[in-house]
Amino acid sequence: MRLVVLAIVLAFPFLDLLVTARFARWTGVPVWFWLLSSALAGLCVLRHERVEFRARTVAAMHGDVPLLRGLVDSGRKVAAALLLIVPGVLSDVLALLLLLLPINQSGSLRPQPADAGRGYRGGKALEGEWRRES
């Protein structure tokens, strides 16, 4: 089983470059353009995710957003960026599918409570009276 997985991992880049060359011949666009444009797109996604990950981590530390949701979303985007940097059309299609997956999107269709995502905001105390019911 290990040899099968190793063969697939080693054969994927060659198959990907072969498909890219055929796709470039079919579209009439040079191969270097496909490879360069996807690598630049991957670098842009990676750079943007680096900045966004910092902001998400700071927001999670303040209690504004859940930490695991941000980590999974960042991991998905970093994996897609690395697939875009890898030369080939098949890896680009896999990266685009990974980016289009609706995993951990903040704009969900479920109704959210009014205080969703707010967390603890230090310094604000709730005033009121209470009593223990026995």
C-alpha cells in the first residue's frame, strides 16, 4: 500500500505537467504563462492569508471569534496557495476547488444570535439584583 501511495505522489507532478502542456496547446497560450500566472496567484493568496491569519489570531485572543474556525480556514487557504504555486493545471483546479469549498465561512445561512462572535469585552459589568432560590 505504501508503494502505491508513493507512486501516486511521484507520478502526480509529471501527469500535471503533461496535462498543462496539452491544455496550453489546446488554448494556444504558452505553457510558461500558465505556470507563471498560477504561481503569482498562489503567492498573492499566501501573502494575503499571512496578514489575515494575524488579524484572526488577535481576534481569537480577544475572544471575538472562535480559534479553531480560523485555524481550519487558514489551513485551507494555505494549502490552496501551495497547490497554486505547484506548477500545473490539475493542481490549480484542486486549489480552486479547495478555495470554493464553503468550509467555515462566516456568512452562514443559519440565523445567528444578536451577540454571536462578541465574546467577553472586559470592563463592562452587568448591574442588577439577584437572589438564590432554594
